[in-house]
Amino acid sequence: MINMVIDGRQVQAQTGWTVLETARQNGIHIPTLCHHEAVEPSGACRLCVVEIGDETWSKIVISCMYPVAEGLNVKTDSPRVKNVRRWILEMLLAQCPASPEIRALAAEYGVQTTRFVNHDPNEQCILCGLCVRVCKEVVGVSAISTIGRGVHKKIGSPYGVVSDACVACGSCVTVCPTGAMSARLDAIRGVHAGREAGKGGK
Amino acid sequence: MAQITNREIQQAGRLDSAEAFMALRERILAASDPNRTEIIVCHGTGCLANGSVKVAEALQAAVKAADLDIKVTGCHGFCSRGPLVVVRPSGLFYQRVKPADAEDILQSVLEGGQPVERLLYHDPNTDQALPQEKDIPFYSHQMRIVLRNIGKIDPTDIGDTIAHGGYLALAKALYQMSPEQVVAEVERSGLRGRGGAGFPTGRKWKSALAAIKKKGYPAYVVVNGDEGDPGAFMDRTIMEGDPHAVLEGLILGAYALGAHQGFMYVRAEYPVAIKHLNIAMEQARALGLLGQNILGSGFDFDVQINRGAGAFVCGESTALFTSIEGRAGEPKPKYVRSVEEGLWGRPTVLNNVETWANVPQIIEKGGEWYAGLGVPHSTGTKVFSLVGKVNNVGLVEVPMGTPLASIVEDLGGGVPGGAPFKAVQTGGPSGGCLPYDMREVPVDFDSLTRAGSMMGSGGMIVMDKRDCVVDVARYFLRFLEEESCGKCIPCRLGLTRMREILDGFSQGIGSEKDIDDLVSLAAAIQDGALCALGGSAPNPVLTTLQYFKDEYLAHIKDKRCPAGVCKDLISYSIDPDKCTGCMTCARQCPQKAIAGEKKKPHVINQELCIRCGICMESCKFGAVNVA
Ligand SMILES: Cc1cc2nc3c(=O)[nH]c(=O)nc-3n(C[C@H](O)[C@H](O)[C@H](O)COP(=O)(O)O)c2cc1C
Ligand code: SF4
Ligand code: SF4
Ligand code: FES
Ligand code: FES
């Protein structure tokens, strides 16, 4: 048993747990977007940040991957944590205005409006990568991938070619935190294109 | 220069003891005459681009049977004066040499006559000729430790390298020092990583030793030669000009850590570096300095080169490892240090090219010697690439702690035209921008960090009054935005959003609240980003805001760009008192926006003007103003 503190509360954790697991076991809520028990963590969304340390030294880490340690002191709602969360949510609000889940999450943390302009009113995807990971790690077919890199990154089928590897299990739609996957699955599987062209062409 | 040819050296076969190595070295030294004249032609990238191959060919053709050697070397650092030719041992320094100068150079060398006056360096202030390399301020203010052999040795000749001290440290370490002693010596030297973060190298190696013991696996040693900062060419110069120094450092590290396999991750755009490293490895293997049973000591180690994947982020340690492992180079969150779990989950020591290249001399001369150079917490020297608005663009090596002004003014010769510099960006695209007021800051890891900037890998960009800080901050942000791997939200979305706010400023759109938002968003990115690319990306914005807030306010409050750069906020006009009516500007203007009669003052039509500034550059009378 490991003894540590979260938000001033003495809590216990087991060796090998993450801070997020420990918080959840103890009924302390930390928001997450790219984390899912079924797949390996990736640390992409950064919404689950917490502050560790004390007055003399502290740093921001992601709770979904940070391993627990004896005596760890964790704050889930410090000013630095709130600032990271606020800006992530404010940016997501501008990025995926079409996602009711993101709007609800932002509202939960007090972010109702965004100062940023939206470039695509229909966008819902936050590029958390959960769909890609579940398809690869759980389903084992890798029918979905990220295409492009950096600010041009998108979710699609590998190399942008319609994927016939998809087994229509729907796992990606289930794990998707925003509803974006249900809107794009057909394009990835080539249902429309496939029907019109008679076979799975592009 | 070794008079024993490479072929003869290679025939020595694999050396099986330190004595055999020392004997070979003695043979090389005995066969070479220190007074024999060498004409050295720089074949660094800059001089090559300016035609140094033709210069070397012309010299070679003209030399015929004369009793001297023509030798080509790596970059001498003073690239803005290339092609460079240096005569040794006399030390005569010739700049901007053309193939047609070959005869005159040879004649002066062979007949012991006067140096070729037109090719000499002249002090820009006194116009006095400085014939000797050692008297030129660009060189006299340097302390060349890492670069000591570059410009002297032929990097493709292991004999020349050995004659200049190469592999002495290896022979010493293998037979006179235990691996722990090598680690202790590096720790004593105080050497800190030259790749950016400045982590103490000895401490890194020591924790790797502990991890190896705990896990029971051998470690990997890795060279980070991915150098991606725009304008930086420190590591390229070292790999091209003295590849054996990097290799010897790596072998020493491998011995210290008990590693049997090493990797050199080299930027793909550096074909000459890759070629020279490959030649160096081949030559070292042939002599038994690399491979199995090195110098008969029983220690086995080999290296392979991996070409970089072409992305800036691949220089980041976790991305570099995934790239070597054959996957897309994306950073991974790490709460376990790479000395414990690096390449393929094994203990791994990753160091920068310059870090490795320092190691042989630390082992040869002792950690104490090295710790005596520089300043207490930043020991030794550092190589900087000096670019931007500075007279002597080039590569310099100075002791840590040298004041910023000394680097820019004494070595760099200051800003062209003599005005004081406005700012210096240190630390590359994610470093900070220090103003003229801070010119006395000692350039060492901790002082730069305290000033809000950083050492980074050693890029220095000098700016003058015609550089706008808002524009500069936008430029770096745009670079990093393009280089973001896109994995984490703060960096992928945040850098674009910061840049959009700055775009607004450059058009005069914005408020003080926008500045506050920019600072707050920057803090969120620094705290929230997954890797140091995003984590340090806000630095140029934050330091320019810290030191040049007035200039930001001028943009958003007065709708004015004081440096005359931001196109939406400036206008060009012609001073009727200075204009002679020569019509040059009117002819050059791509918009035909300038009208006027011959010999009468001209006027710019602001409606048509696109503010390209061509008129200003073309006017010989300084009659065009920007405001
Ligand atoms: C985005 C990014 C790019 C980097 N690029 C390089 C590089 O090109 N060369 C390098 O040596 N270090 C680079 N680094 C630093 C490395 O991650 C690592 O700290 C360094 O190689 C360790 O070696 P050192 O201790 O000898 O400096 C980079 C870091 C980041 C975050
Ligand atoms: S589609 Fe959904 S699960 Fe996939 S990356 Fe986008 S938001 Fe995440
Ligand atoms: S900080 Fe930028 S470069 Fe680093 S992981 Fe995040 S998106 Fe990729
Ligand atoms: S939930 Fe931890 S980084 Fe996304
Ligand atoms: S390339 Fe010749 S001095 Fe740099």
C-alpha cells in the first residue's frame, strides 16, 4: 500500500497504479478525454493534468500516466491546473463546435464561450486517437489511422485509401468521446463510395 | 600532415594493444615534417557553395612538383569570408579566394615573398591588413577545444587525426582506467549536455550505470546529430570536420557504460557528415579502434548510423528513440528516464554531438583541467553559430560565461554599419530574445535561463533596429507550429492560436487583454504540452513581451510598427529634399506605384503600394523613408 495525498486528503494506492486510477478509486473526479481502460494511455489530450509537489517545488504532470509514489502530494484543482484545463477547453470549443459532449464538458469547468474563431463548424473530432488505438490494440485490425502530421493531422483510413480491413464492430464509435467517429466511419469504410462505385474504390 | 598514406596505415591492420597504437602514432609523427608547407582549402559547406572545390583544383594544378601539400578540411567557421585558404605553418589567412588567385598564392609561398595583399583580411574599423589568422579578432577571441582540429586535419584521414591527438584518450582509458573512473572523470569535468537542456553528463552516465546494474542489461549509447534549429550548424561542422572526435567520445562512453552497440542519429540533410562518419568508422574498424576486442582490450563495441526522419521533433529524445526503432518519430510522455528505459526499453545514454566530442579531451587531459575552463556551473567551452545582422557570420567557440556583447561585438564584429544591436535570440527557435541592455549577461546555462532565455544548442541570431520583435516572435512560432507533431492538444492547437493573436498585432488589431491572454495561454502550453517542443515554444513571445512590451503596444495602440516591418502598419514615402529624380525606384517598383518627372522629386501612390520596400533598397540617395 502506498500512502499519498490528493487535494489534501490522505488516500491509499497500490503499487503500479496511476494518479488517475487512485483518484477515481477515491471518488475524486479528474476530467479525461483520451484515456480509456481498454487501451494503452497516450497522453495526448492533457486534460487530466494535476500538479504535484509542494510550495518550494511543483510541476504539472498527466494523471492518466503518472505513477503513484509514497508521499506524493497531488492537487487536481490548483490555479496552474485550472489554467491548462481552461485553455484546452476553450480551444476545443472553437475546434469542435459541433460536439455536444465537448460543450457540456467545457460548461462543467466554467468555459461557456471561446475567444477563438472556428474554422469548420461541422468538426467534432479532437484527435484524441482513441479510435485508432482501440482498433489496433483491441480489435486488432488497424482499419483507422491518423493521416498527416502536426497541425494538419486528421483521422482517416490508412494512407487515405478506403479501408476494407474494418470488421464493423463499432468499437471506435463506442470509445469516441465526442461523437465524431459515428460521423466519419462510413467514409473510412467506404460505404457510400463503395456502393456507388460498385466496389471499394476511393 | 601524415606523410604515411592512409593505405599504409590501414595495412598496419587491427592494433592489439595500446603500445601498438602508440608505435603507429610515433611512426606517423616521425614521417611527417612539421615545417613542411601545407596550403589548406576549406571544404566546409559554406566555402564549397562559394566554389572552394575549384580553388583546390587550381592550386593542385599549379603546384606541380613543388614541395608542399594541398589539403582540404572542414569548416573554419568564418564562412562569410569564404572560400578560405590558410597556409601552414606560417598561418597566413586568405579570404574570398578564386581559382585565378592560385598562381599568386603559390608564388608568394614558394618564393617566400610578400603575402597576396588583395586576399588578406582587413580590420573593418582601421582598414589595417591582418595577414595572420591568429591576429584576426574572429579567431583571437576564441578558445577552440571541440573545434581544435577542424580546419587543420583532413577529416577523411585517420592518420592525420591520430597525428593531431586522436584516439590517445581511448588508448589511455582502455588500459589505465576502469569504466567507473571514466564516468568519474566526466563527472569531475562538470560537462553539461550541449543539445539543449544542459543536463550534467557525468550524472546522466552515473544513473545509467545504476540502471544497468539494476536491470542487468547492457546499455545503448546514442549520438543526437539531428540538429534542426534553423541557422544552426555546430553539430554539422563537428561531424563533417572531425568525425573521429565524435566517434572516439562515443567509444569512450560505451566503455564507461559497458555498451556494445551504439547509434548515430544524423539529420538526413547532412550527407557529408554521414559520409565522413562512415569513413571514420571504417578506418577505425580497420585499425582495431572499433569492433571486437578494441585495441586488444577485450572490449567489443560497434556503431551504426541512422538517418534522421526529417522532422525537427525527431531530435527530442523519446521521438528519436521511436524513430530508431522504426516507427513514426513522435514523442512519448515519460515519467521513467531514458537512462532506465530508452531504446527498446533498455537503459540508454543519449548525448549531443558536441557533448560526445568533448569527452576525449576530458579523458586525455583530465576532468579537473576541463572544470577550470568556463565558469563554475557551466564549465568548458561552447560552440555558437552567429547569424543575422552581424558582420562576421560564422561558427565560434568561446569559454562558457563569455559576455553576450563580447561574442556579438568582439568576435562577430557587431552590426553592419556600426549601430548597436537591438536584440540577440539565443537558444534557437524556442529560446529567448535578449535586448541590448542585457549585453553583459554571461553566456552560460544558468545566466541565460535567469534572463528568460536559454542556451539551447547554441544558435545566436543578432537583430538590429530594422527587426520587429512581433514579427520575429511570429516567425519562430510559425516554425514550431509547422514542426509540431500534433500529438498533444496544447501544442497542436495552442501554437496556432498564439500565432493568430500575433497575426492580429502585426495588423494593428489587439488590446492589452490580448497580451494578457497570450501570456496566460503561453503558461498553459508550457505546463500542458507533452514534450519540450511545445513546452518551450512560447519562449520567444514571452521574452519579447518581457523586454519589448512598448513595441507590442505601439502595434496595437498606435497602429505603428517602429521597426518598419509589419506591412499593414507601415508606409513608404519619398523625401523631396533628398530625391534627385533619378527614376530608379519608379522603374523597380513592381506595382508602378511611383510617379514623377525626370530630375524632379517622385511620389508614391499609397493606394497602389504593396509595401515591398524595393524602392527603399534601390534608392542610392537614401530618399525613401519607412514609418
Ligand atoms: C523538439 C526538440 C528537438 C531537439 N533536437 C535536438 C537536436 O537536434 N540535437 C540534440 O542534441 N538535442 C536535441 N534535443 C534535446 C534532446 O532531447 C536531448 O535532451 C539531448 O540530445 C541530450 O543530449 P545532451 O545531454 O548531450 O544535450 C531536442 C529536444 C527537443 C524537445
Ligand atoms: S474520431 Fe473520436 S476517438 Fe477518434 S480521434 Fe477523433 S475524437 Fe478521438
Ligand atoms: S508538445 Fe508538440 S511536438 Fe511535443 S508531443 Fe505535443 S504536439 Fe507533439
Ligand atoms: S486523459 Fe490523460 S492525457 Fe488525455
Ligand atoms: S565553410 Fe569555410 S569557413 Fe565555414
